[in-house]
Amino acid sequence: MPDLSYETSLQSRGLRWVAGIDEAGRGPLAGPVAAAAVILPRGFTCAGLDDSKKLSARKREQLYEQITAHSEILWAVAIADREEIDRLNILRATHLAMRRAAGALVTPPDHCLIDGLSC
């Protein structure tokens, strides 16, 4: 079960802005790959927040509304399009989308926690 041990360790070392980054869309045969970067305020909790693949579409939509409406949550979404996937390969295109999402955050992260293979 995921916990906040990584975030707590990083924050104890003075890193304030810790972003979580994940992708969606690596499975389809065509189309873009998307990545989201999120910085949650310290102490933030959200009942039901889990791996999106474990949630119903309705629950994902409810959580999206709750998270994006919260004024202290920083978030950004970015894509790498199919031409970039063809040129770079899916893994490098995923990394590109992740870098774009992190770079689009209003406050640059001090550290990024990435679900999956790192850049």
C-alpha cells in the first residue's frame, strides 16, 4: 500500500515542492500519451484516491473535480503526440510528456516522484 514515506523523507531534507507524475495512454495503438504532474499541499487527504485503473469512470470524474477545484493543489497535464511517439519511441515520448507536465506547473518542483521507469 502506498504511503507518504518518500514525500516525508524529501520534505525533511528541505524539499518543499514534491510532484507526483504519472502517465496514461501507453497501451493504445494510436494516439497521444498524456502525463500529469501534481503537487499536493502537506497534510492533504482525499478519500478514495487510488490508482486510476482501479477506479470507476464516475469515481475518477468525481476525484478530478475535487482535486482540480482545490486552490492549493498544483497540477498540469501534457502530451506527446503520435508523431513524437513514432520518432522517439513510446518510452522516450512518455518521458517527454512527463517533463512537459512538470515544466508546466506554476511552481517548479524541487523533486519529482515518477510512477514507472525514470527519465
